[in-house]
Amino acid sequence: MRQFSRGLVLLAVVAVLTFGVACGRSASSEAPANYQVTLAVEPSPATVGPATVTVTIRDQDNAPVTGATVEVEGNMSHAGMKPVIADAHHQGDGRYVTEGFEFTMGGDWILTAHVTLADGTSFEHSEDLPGVHGDDEHNGDNGDHDNHEDAGH
């Protein structure tokens, strides 16, 4: 019985290690150390509706990266929402700009740039974008859209 228990424990350890390694693999990974990737959103602060996301990619010499294919994916920080996906097109100086990106709801978002370089190297870069303003938040925290000139009188 004791040998059976050791065998079962060993099998469990091997299964956990194998599962962990398999789950840790993905088709792309975080940007390599020799590349700098930044994301910028306009309007700023971000609001529900159309937005422009600019992905800037530079190499280790701070030279702009050209010839890449870039896709931007936006996900809410909570489950259940369909992602927003838009292609970003090179505009010069290592800047790739989206067309047709739209924040569909106020709240916290995660933006991910999926990048494939001209040599076929693929990676992704993610940044949190907290507090995208919803329609009812544009003119004050309480949703009151009236003129506030006389507030406090």
C-alpha cells in the first residue's frame, strides 16, 4: 500500500508539472528586451466610443521599427465582454495607428498589441487602461448634465 501511495504522489507531481508547462506556452510572448513598445490612446482620458490607439515600436538603438503587422485587442478587465479588435497601420517613425477601434463600455480595460515583425518574430505587449469614462460620466461624477454655474449658492 505504501508503494502504491508513493507512485500515486509521483504521478500527481508529474501531471501537475506537465500541465503547468503546457499552460505556460503561447504563440506569442511579452516584447523581447531589445524592443520598446508603448501604447497611447486618444482621446485622453479615454471615453466610450471611437478612439485612436497608437502603438510605437522601437529597437534597442531607439530606432523606429517598420514593416511590422500590428493588431490591437481591447478587453474589459472582467469576463463576459466581447473583445474589440482593430488593425493598426504604419504611419511612419515606428508608429502604428488603429482605425475603427471603439470602447464599447465604461470601466477598466486591458489593451494588447499583437506584433509580428518583418522577420516573423511575434510578441505582444499589454497595458492596463483603468477608468474609461462611460456616457453618463462625461459631465461630472453624478451624471447631472445641467449647468453647474450656481453650484454651492
